[in-house]
Amino acid sequence: MSRFLYSIVLLIACFAYAQDDLCRPPTVSIISQGPRLTVKKVTLNGPWGNNDATALFPAKDRSAKGGVVFSHSKINWNEGTRDMFPMAITLAVAGAAVILPNRTLTWLPTEDAMNREGAVVICATRWLPGGRRGPGASYRHFGL
């Protein structure tokens, strides 16, 4: 039994170490800064490659009341494509910090590997709390 427990602990430690090496510091630039929103371009990267994302924050004088990490910026299905950016703007104007990786989710998936969040969402989730101003807040991750 102790050998089994040792194996489980070793496996968890290896997984935790691999997660720590997943994200490199992103490149960030301000796209626009207005009275209601600040919009930033964030290039998330790591050993897996890179992905551009859009981050939206409440106006300068307001700290974020929470955070939302989207897994995809668009949803594509039989009837067309739905852009998630308007929803992200609505959430940011309401007071949330939001990050939206530039990726398209295809519904219904045609292969098992499609629409997997993976490293992009993990790196976006790690960046968001430090990428905004103000005290810590609770965060939510929306993905399929």
C-alpha cells in the first residue's frame, strides 16, 4: 500500500512541476483606454506556443469586482458564428476583469482533440489577477 501511495504522490508532484513550467511572461500592450474600459492585447506563451488574447478592465477609477476567463473568443456551429467579444465588453463595463483568448470553438466537435482549453486557458487564468489593478477578487472560468 505504501508503494502505491508513494507512486501517487510522485505523480502529483510531477504534474504540479509541469504546470509551473507551462506559462512564460506574456507580452502586453494597451490597445485603448477610455472612460469606461481599458483594452489590452496580451500574447500568452509557453513551451506549447503562443496565443493572442484580448483583456478588458473597468475604467481607471474602478477596481475590478471579479474576473472572467473565456476559453474561446468565437463559437462556430451549423447556424453560423457567435462572437463572444460583446459579452466580454458587457461584463467589463459591469465591473469584471475579462480575458478572451483569440480562438474559435467548433460545435459539434469532429475529433476528440478539438476545443480543448489546455495551456492557453491556464496561462490566461494565471495572468488575469496580476494584469488588472486593485485588490484580489474572485474569478470564474467559463468554457465548454
